[in-house]
Amino acid sequence: IHVIYNPIKDDFFTDYVDQENSKPTILHIGTALHKNLSNVIVALKDYACKLIIIGKLFPEQLNLLHQYNIDFCNLCDISTSSVIKQYQEADIVSFPSSQEGFGMILAEANAIGKPIVAGNIDVLKEIGGEAALYVNPKSVDEIRNAIINLINNKELRDSLIKKGHGNATKFKLSFIANEYKAIYTSNK
């Protein structure tokens, strides 16, 4: 068996631009239960930041956002170019998922040059390697500490961004095409 990963669009491969946001901006993509948005919301309680959420919010999530007075923006059904813009404008990406089939968000964040807090689960560790800060998805404290650590530690951010750019190359379309070609030609 030879595993070939899914490619990400070349549009995601951009140069990192350090943001000058007046307060930290955290991007969270996905609102399904396993995407762990509720724990992220609780983790951000009393932390001055802006949470950008892509995906339709459930009433329980909306209630939590209001209960904890989180400054947030919710976007739904947006184009790929708009998603890329949200990545570019964020300081960090939140992805403490409790289960995934692949983890495309991790690969996209790596390619676009954003540090990411990811769930400490096998599939995400396989996709992200050393290019993410991993947390127990069930631990609100770990999620909070990781986000604050990434915001306050430029050296850690820069290290993850550098590792992320290297990691993302294995998700380039040209790399994936060569993987398929190598398998095809080896079976002749």
C-alpha cells in the first residue's frame, strides 16, 4: 500500500505576512461537533481577541459566544479566495479537532504560512508533522494555553511557520502528480 495525500490548491501557497492586528485574530474553520469550536470558545473566555468562524453556527455555539462575550465574526458559504483572505488576515489558526479523515485545514494553514493549534490525534500528527502545536482537544486549558503561547511567542510562531512551509510542499499538486506518476511507472 502506498498512500498519496490529497493536494491543496496552489492559491494557498503564499508568502507569510505578519499581521498588525490591534488584537489577536484567530481563525476557526468548521462548526461540526468534532471541529471542537465549543471548547475553543470556552478557552477564549476573558481573552481579548477576535474569533473568525467559517461555517454555520449551531444555536449552542452562538449561545456560548454571547455568554462568554467573545468578539467574533461568522462567515458562511464563502469562496476559496475569501477563505484564503481569512487565513492571510488571521494571526493563528485554531484546529483542535477531535477526529478527522484527513485534516486539509492543517495543510492549508501550513501552505499559507500561519501557525496552527491542532488536535493531538494521529491523523493530524501525520499531516502536520512538526508544523503544528498539538493539544488535547478535550482540554480547554491546553487549547487556551497553546493559543496564548502562540500569540505571545514570536520565536515559536516563526518556527512553526518555517516548518509549515516545508511540510506543505508534500501537498502541492505537482508533488502529488509525481507521486501518482511514480506508482504508475513502477508497475509497468
